[in-house]
Amino acid sequence: MNPDIKRAETEAMQIVGLLTLEEKFQLLTSPGYRRLYSTKPIKRIGVPSFRMTDGPLGVAMHSSGLTKCTRFPASVSLAATWDRSLAEAMGSAIAEEVRAVGRHMVLAPGINICRTPLCGRTFEYLGEDPFLTKEVASAFVRGVQDRGIGACVKHFAANNQEIDRTSASSEIDERTLHETYLRAFESVVKEAQPWSVMAAYNKLNGVYCSENRHLIREILINKWGFNGFVMSDWFATRPIKTTAQCINAGLSLEMPVPSKYKHKLLDASIRAGEFTEETLDDLVYRLVRVMFLSGAFSNGPVTSPAASNTQGHRDLARRIAEEGTVLLKNEDKLLPLQMQDLKKITLVGPNLKKKYGRFLSGGSSAAVPPYEITPLLGLKEKLGGKVEITGNVERADVAIVFVGLDHKKGNDSETADRSILELPSSQVQLIRNTVELNPRTVVVVMAGSPIGMQEWIDGVHSVILPWYPGMEGGRAIANILFGDAEPSGRLPLTFPRRLSDSPAHSTGSPRTYPGDEQKRVFYDEGIFVGYRWFDQRRIEPLFPFGYGMSYTEFSFNEISSDRESLAGPIDKVTIAAEVENIGEVKGTQTIQVYAHAEEPSVERPPSELVGFAKVSLKPSERGKALVDVNAADLAYYNADKHDWQIDQGSYQLLVGTSSRMLPSKIDIQVR
Ligand code: BGC
């Protein structure tokens, strides 16, 4: 074991041994309303306050002593990079800023699976696929924790809508729960050992997550071996009935103020024998252990503003924005624009000058940067006065329309879901009017969740999706539009043509969304979420999972694997895909591998993502993408055995560039 961890564990044990019962109670919650992101110090024996800050888009202002920090692109944009090293770098950069504001833990990453495209927090999560989610999230957690700061993976679990989030119950069968909604949590816990997990607001199968013994104690702690601590989401414990239930479930920290963990209640409950001191000690130990790991005992709340918002962090934010941008459509290769061919350009739309990093705007992601480059600023900087910006659309060489959403309630934001899949009708009208006056129109969609585009997409030449690109977003967008950066993002979620095409909305019944009269939301579609649903039902999406164009073109020359069979759950096969850049500019391709079970013992999705790798090539250059596929990722969850199972037999590994573009295959036997 890592000696630092061992030392932290020994020291934490000693501290627990020194605490009185009352002090243990005090450690389970915050000092009250004035310190909403800290725990109470125990001065008698030198236990400091453990201090947290919100994420995941950066250090959020409301929880960091009002400090302005780097605002990174939205999590969904990070997922769209399909880039583990960028995720790790973003985690490290955020950790440095967390330390710089004197905190010990960031409340990130958010890894709930996108079940409905309307969910208000899709932008804070990593898409619809458990494999992609866990790959990005594990790298992020490693990046954070390698810097000695804690990561808190949230929201555990099945918090897939914002409507009624504090009262609704997600009703999910065992296989679906594990295979779809817990799978990424399980992998991140096992692969990256996050120091904390945040229990979600909602109920899972009738029991609130913060008091859900089955979820926390039995699955997370006992089955997966989680050794960090569990905290509640903010005020999530209010509707819960008993204190003992939370303690016995395994909830270490009730945030942000005591409700179930009031001294009087804890005292009465332990006296009544509803929980043991041994159970309490374990909860306290878990928290104190992380205090040691994060340096809370040694570092104290030292702030060092110079480590915040460094040039390096801004550059990283811009790179993620660029690499996460998805080129959705590009007729006649209108993009990238050539500066020398332009005399006049029209820039319009409600998102042209919009800033997203505002105080408390959107919820936990409200990182407020010291400045924010809007698309207009970024483009002015790029054009450098050489091209005239004109309001005369007809006369312009190209028109760029900036549309999308923002973090107002009812858009991409906490506490509410969107009400429609499409853009507001005024924006649709604006796109149509612009196209009518000038067919050379580019649409830039700034949003954090799938957008319906049926009404207008046929008329426009090019569409890019920079999501919410963070404080350097305007520069990233300008770089992409003019080809100084390539849009190498791939969709981490399916874009449906219409809402009723997506699983939670297919029946139109409140039973599946947003819930029946008793606020139960039945996940009737089971494991068929995201592309698994579209593939199984043969529904043509507007844009499939994994999709994204490039400014160049690629050919696949040869696909091979280093073996033909897999012998057990820890075995793996490596797929080598030879790719050639046959276009004129350099570019990056993301090779994706999906598994199809040929003789499944239970119904399986037609194909599931099991591996990916990126390869960057200059024109005419050939390169190999090496994709590891682990046998464990071929498993399904067997509800009778309450465990993962890998069927023996034949599998096809389908190789290509999106969930719907899989031209090559490799046969593999599992023995
Ligand atoms: C959110 C969490 C967040 C917490 C603290 C809650 O409303 O759901 O994601 O970390 O507030 O601000």
C-alpha cells in the first residue's frame, strides 16, 4: 500500500480514538449556515475544518470565498473530447485551484447517465454511456487526487432528472440499475478510488439515497470496497425520517447544516441502541482519513491566489473547448473559413455576446472567471479589423448565427428540466431568416444537452457545437471557424430527431417521465438508454452517439487484433486500426470499438462501446490507433446471481467512427 495512505490511516485511527462521543457527532456535519462547505473543527485535539468547494466546471465562486477561478468547458464538452489525458489535466488544474483557495475537496465529477435529453444537468455530466463516462471520470479523479485534493463523485445514484429531484423515486430493476446507472460509479470507485461520493437527492426504489442502506452500505461499501466517505447532497436529508437510518446506511457527512445529525437526535438514537458506536466510528474514521490524505491537518487553509487561473489553466480550458467542439454538418466545406476570401461577415444571435460564468448561475457549476471571451470578442480578435462585420446579411460573404441555451432555470440548470428539445422559436426563426437572405450560413449551437434541429438543419451549410466552452470559449470558437484548431469532438450522447424518439419519452406517459402521481419514475426502457435504445428500436437519430466530422478525411486500411480469444474476466485484446489522413489538413480521428454478443443468454443491446483511442495525423500520414478491449467490459449484470457475468461464445468487435458507422469487424471468442 502507498505509504502516504497507510500513514493517513494510522493517524486517522488515532484521532478517532481520542474523540469523545460528542466530538464525533460534531464531525458529521457543518458548523451551520455560515459555513456551508466546511466541517466543524475540533480544537481540543487539533482536528481542523475540512473545506470543500463546488465543481465540476472549476472552483465555483459561491463556495470558495468569492474567488474568481478558471471556468473550464462544461463536463459534456470534456466528454466530447474522448480524451483521457485532457480529463486528467483538467482534474489536476482544478485541484491546484482548489488548493489555492484553501480547500481540500472539489465536489466533482458529476457522472449521472443522460436518460432524458431534457435533464437540466446534462451539461454537468459526461453523456449517456457508462464506458465513456467512467473512462473520462476516472482520469479526472486521478488528476485531482494526484495533486493531493479530494474528488467527490456525484450524484449517487439514478439522479437523472431535475424535476421533483428531492421527492421523486427512480424505479429501476436490478439489472438496469447496475448495468446502466451504477456501472460508471462502480468502475470509477474501483479504478480511481475517489475519496468521497455524494448521495443524490432522489429516492431509489422508494428509499432516499442518503439513507439507502442497500445502495451505500451493501453495494458501494461492502460490494465495491469503497474506502472513502459518503456525504449527502445539500439539504438532501431534510425529508428523511430517521437519524439512525442515515448512520446505518453509511452516510458520514450531512451537508450543509445539521438536520438528521443534530446532537440531540444522534444522542437519543445511540442511547436507544439504534446504531452502535462502532458504526459511528467507522463513519468518522472515513472522513478523518480523507482529511489526512488531503493535507487538511498539515496545510491549513492557506490561500495562494497565484496558483488560480494561471495562463496554463486558461490554455488548457481553450484546448478542451476546441477538442470538444463537434462539427455536425459542413456542406461544400464552407468551414473552415478562409480569411483571405472574406470581406464582410455577419455575426448574429442571442449567444453571440453571452457570458455563462455568473454568480450562482446554473448551480454547482457556477465557476466565475476573471474574464470570459464571448464569441464576439474571440472573433473580433481573430479578424483583427481585416474583415468588416456587417449587419447586412445579404451582402456578407458568410453569416454566422450563434444560438443555444444558457444556465437560466428551465435551460441547462439545476432544479428544473427543459420543457422542449428544440431551440426557442425566436432562434429557429432567426436561423431561417438568415438562411433566406444568405445561404452561406453557419450555425453555432451553444448548449449542454441534445438539441432538436429538424426544423432548420437542412437549410444551413454548417453547424458546430462548442457546448459551453468556458472562459476562453470565444477564442476556441474563432480558432475552429478559421481552421486554426480542428473540431475533433465526438458526441457523448445521441441527438434525437424528436423528443418522442428517446426512451424516457417514447410512451408519452408520465409514468416514465417525469413520474406518476406518487412521483415514481419507472425506467421501463430498462438497459436500452441512449444509442442502445435507438439501435434496438431502429430509430434514426439526428446525430448518433460517437458522431463528429472533421476538416479532413480518413481511410481505414487495416484492422487487426493481437489474439482471437479471451480466457477470463481480466484478459484483454488489443485492436489495431490503421488510419490514413487522406485529406489536406491535419486531423484527429477517434476510433471506437463496440461489442456485439452473438449468442447472448439474455437480451443485449445490439452494440456497446468497449474501447476507443484517438490518432492525430498530418495529411497523407498513416498511423495506428491501438484500442484495448477488456473482457470485463463484455459482461452484463446477471440479476439472478447479483453479479456481472460474461457469456462464453462469439462476439463481434465492431470498429469505426460512431455508433452508427462501424464498417470493420473482428471476431473474438470468449472461453
Ligand atoms: C448540487 C450538488 C452540489 C451541492 C453543493 C446541490 O444543489 O446538487 O451538485 O455540489 O448543491 O453546492
